[in-house]
Amino acid sequence: MARERTGEVTFQDIANFTGFSKTTISRYFNHPGTVSEENRKTIEKALSSLNYSENRVAKMLAKGKTDIIGLIIPNLYNGFYQTIQDLLIGTYDKYGYKFLVLSGSDSESRERRYIRELLAYRIEGLIILSHTIPSSELAGLGIPVVGIEREDRYISSVSTDNHMGGVQAAKLLYENDCDEYIILNSPTATDVPAFGRVMGFVETVQGFKKPHTFLEYEMDSEYETMVDSIEKIMKNKIISSFPGKRKGIFCLSDSSAIVVLNYLFRTYGCLPEDYRIIGFDNTPASKEAVLPLSTVGQQVEILVDTAMSILLDEIRTSKEYGRFSQKDPVHAVIPPRLISRETTD
């Protein structure tokens, strides 16, 4: 039953105004179908006259259903994470769930605190894109958890077919007659789905019998760290190491590819003929870069809808049995879409 007092108006106040019993008022809020249409209209008129403001939080907690999902993303500057966040929040009209969003970090203790705070709000499920906490730990939270593009051995997940994306990127650069193939990425664990991009790319380049170079840049929660690291690599390793060769650069995110593109424009005033660049994600920024960026597109609308479908199925299961146990994780894989723009013409 909802708490009687909500702001300055109590159930007793409403009962006195309408002449109904407190039991009838309670049934209106908790089981409206048991109250006649005539009585509902009388109560609604009373609520308006008394300037009643419903305490939704108290009502949700009383029913054990908050309609809230937690969302943890690694950072706010990566366009992919921002797009996923916006699309998830936009599912409210379809699914009726609200989101509590926290931006993750490289600190396990901080992210565990984030999770404790989300659990304190009685979230019904969690969608997580950050890589900090292992899935074995997430599976023990006692609520449904779905990962998007992260390590997922013990939790359900949705990810792009990253291996296929790496293959597509390599083939596009090969079609552009590149001599040297460069992979530019932040350190990536082998159990993270994005590592499949590296494997697909390398295997395909090796099949073409072409040389490849793997370069890693530094990245943390600060965008400037990534920019500084990539610009140093461009200046000290790429520009100086491959003179006279057409360089095909595969960046494992659009954010890093745009940093490369901007650096080349600042250095040369254009994209030099001996450079070809392809990113990954197809974020909105990839279309609006100084040159529209070629990219391997993740089908984010499908990723989000699939993640929500899996999570809501698990939420329903947990309510049916009164508890949740992640015994058989579901892993959905969505194919990517290659998008060729001006950086690979």
C-alpha cells in the first residue's frame, strides 16, 4: 500500500473531502480497476481541488517495482557511448522504464560504489558498457545485468560482430591500394568484443600478404589524454616511419579516427594522398568531420532494442520466481555495416 501522506495531503484528507472511506481511496491508487468510474471521477476531482501531488517513489517502493534501470557507460566523449545512452533513454515511451546513468572510470572501487548507489535506488536491472568490473562479479549482484560491447562470460550481452567489422575495414583499405596497414587502438583485452576487430583486420591483411603495424595510444576518462597520445604517435611513429607509402589507418573508434584526421588537416591543410582512414561505430560525428569519415557502422538501434528485450525478459523471470540467478546468459551478435565516405575515396 502506498504511504498515506504525500506532501501536505493525506489519504484521510481525500476521504474527508469525498465522503469515501480510506480503504476506497487506497484502492483507487493501488487497484484502480476495483473502483467504479463514478467514484474515480469524484476522487480525481478531489485530488485537483486539494492540489494533491502523488509520491511516486513511495508508491513504487511499496509495490516493489521502481521501473528504473541502471546504466553505466565508460565516458561521455566517445560518440558511441553517447548514442547508446540517448537511445536507451529514448525507449521510455516503448518500455516505460527510466534510467539512472553513471559514467564509469578506470577505478574498480569507484565503479563498485556506483553500483552500490544504483542498487540503493532499487533498480530492476542494469545495462553496463564499461569494462572495469568483471562479469563474474556482475553476475552476483542479484539483478538482471546485460552488457553491451564488453566482456560477457557470466552475463547476458549484445555486441556487434566485431571480427566481421575488422575484415570489412581491411578489405576497404586493400581496395584503396594501401601499402602499409596500421591499427590504432587503446590497449584492449582479448576477452573484450572489440578485440575481434583487431583479429579480423590482421587475419585479412595477412591473407593479402601485406605488412601491418599495431600502435596503441593512452586513454582514460579524459578526452585530452587520448588526443595527446594519438598526436604523438602520428608525429613520432607514423609520419616519420612510412615515407612514400600509402598508409591505411584503421582506428577502432570514430573518436580516435577523427583525432587522426584533424591532426593531418592541421599539419598539411588536407588529407594527404598517401593516407586512407577508416573508423568504427558510425557515430553522428563521423558524418560531420572535416571530411566525412569512412567507418564500420554498429547498428546501434538494433543493439539497444535487443539489449532491452533481453533485460526485460530477465526482469520478468526474476519477478516470476522471486529472485534472479544468471545461469544461462544470452549473447546476441549484430552484423556491422561498412560505410565508405571521403577518407577512403
